[in-house]
Amino acid sequence: MTTTTAKTAPPESSASAREMTATGIAERVASVARVAEEHLERTDRDAVFPEHALAEMRRTGLLGLLVPAEHGGCGGTLTDLVDAAMALGRVDMSVAMIFAMHCQQSEAIIRYAASPLREELLSQLAAGDLYLASVTTEPGKGGHLFRSYAPLREADDTLEVDRVAPIVTGGTAADGFLITMRSPHATADHHVSLVYAHRHQLRVEGSGAWCPMGMRASHSLPLTFAGTIPGHQVIGEHGAFHHIAQSVFGPLAHLGWSAAWLGTAAGALSRVLRLLRDPAGRKSFDLGSQLLMTRLSRARQRLDTVHALLRRTEALVASGADLADTSSQLLLNSLKITAAEECYRAVDELIDAVGLRHGYLQNSPTRLEKTLRDLRSAALNYSNDRLHLADGRLCLLDPDVRFT
């Protein structure tokens, strides 16, 4: 089974075409970022989904970033995804995460959906008609991605979906869902199937309120799903979700999330530096302060470290290497852990650097207060503690300490 999650760079003969494609994608991303910026204050204050940014993703075709050009999509690469998530993160981490998670779902369809479902969904993605939400959380399983207790029942040529999910990012706005459930033929809880469901095929009901510390525009409400879908809407093989998770869900999650977090922290550092360089701002700060210079240096060092690890991991995933290999798993997990910790620490250090007025208050142009709230979620989003436990076990499988 191939593990290449997105298209690799084209040969030199098509380099100019690739540059034109990259330019077009960058323009679409910039357009979405501008719209997200316009509505940022309201979406964060009211904890509402960024519907205007999503509408711009639809209009520009950015929802089809990874869809092959022959299906009408952008034909984007893994690098395009990372760059886009970083660019959107500079403006709003919620929008960046929403987009990165949608791309993770679309890549699973591109790689594993069978005909005719694949062609149907790719055309909708390319046209901007299909925003996807992920339904992998489940009560009682403690975040274990490879386990599901909710049974997927098979009857004739249909599948019965009856599912509760405590967190579904963007679920109230999604057109379709990728849902993990216990396989109809399962003999153990780790025999998990992934199915696709159109919104109109299900009863989707929300409960409770969404009032988090940060990531407020992600609108990750608890949802319940009930309905019947055609049997051919299983993605991949029944009970084999672990293959999709290892080759698509895990790698693209860690790359997309880390890019969003890095972009968010980089945007914060950029706004601080512009404040310090502004003639009016210089009057409020001692640019000769060794402590201030040291704090700026440390923040930049943290972000450069994350960026280097991000690009190294991106190259590994794009190379088609065996991502189930111990050293590959360690690198992927290290990226997520390091990005979550270092991006948060960099912003926390910037708050100390610029002080109460520009670090702690909500009305500062640096937006450090919002950025810190958002980035606090990074270590909790598939818990760093859980990944450290997994990595400890993986370390014991690699006594030679090999690097990919």
C-alpha cells in the first residue's frame, strides 16, 4: 500500500506550470485570509463558526485544494497544504484548523473511496459544494483513534448510523461527514470502519453550548447522528480504518495542525516586531534592552525549530516512506508535540517581552491574548501526554536510535 499522502513536486519540464498553480493557490488563500480578518473580532467574541471564511473557501475552490486537476480541483501538494495552513493561521487559528482538518478528510476520500462515490465527492469538493467534518470522537474511549464502540449495522445494501460525538469541529456547517464506527463484522473494538454520509442522509442534532477559552470560532459542539446510508459509502475496507489513520489521518493531522500553530505564533511575532519598529511604538519600549532582545531571539528560535521539524516531516510523508515504521511514527509524533509546546511558549514569552498593555489586554494590535488562548488547545488536541506514552513504547523498539 502506498503511503504518499499528496502529489510530489513535478519534473523540471512542468516547473513553470507548477509555479502558476502555486501562485493561484496562494492568491486563493490570501483571499480567504482577508475575509477571515474582517470577521475575526465577531467570530472570537461570539464563538460562532466563520461562515464568511468558509463561503470564500467555496467561492475560490480552495476546498478542493488536494483534489487532482483532472477532477476539477487545484491539484495541490502537501507543501501547498502546509503553506496554506500557516498563512491562514497568521490570521485566525480556528480558520486554519478548520481548513487543515477538511483537507485531511478530503485526502482520505481521494486515496481510499471507491467508484462511483469517489468521483461524485471529488467533483463536489472541486466545485466548493462539499465541506467535510470529522466524526472520530466518542464517549468512553478516551481519545483512542483506533477504537470504536458504536456498532455500524449492515442490512441488505445499507448501513445504519447511530452515533454520538462529544466534539465535532465545524459539524453544524458541514455538508458531509467521515464517521468512524465499529465494523459490522468486528470481533474486537479496534475493528473500525470509516464511512461517508451526506448531511441530508442523517438526522444531525446538536446539544449544549460552545464556550471555550480559545479556538472559539471552531464551533466544536457535541452532535448526534442517526440515519441510513448506502453500503458503498464505506471508505476503504470494513474494519481497516487503521490503514487510513496511519497513512492519511495521522500524518495530515500532525502536519496540518502544526502548520496552523506555527502560522499562528509567527503571526503574533510579526505583529510584535511591527509594533516595536513603528516610530510611535518605539517610544514605549527600550530597544536597547538586552532582556527584550533575548526574549525576541528565543521566540524566533522556537519557531525556527518548529519550522525545520515541520518541513523535515513534510518531506518524509511526501516521499512515500513507510509511515508505520517506528522512526517515522516517532518523527510524526515529535512534530505534533514540539509544535504544540514551542509555539505556545514563544507567544507566552512575547507577552513577557511587551508587558501588560500589549501582551495581556484584548484590544492590543498584537492580539497576543487571543493567540495564547488559541494555542493553549494545541497540547490538548490529541493529548501530548498520550503521544509521549506512545513514543516511550516506540523508543524501546528502536534501541539503535535510528533517524529517518
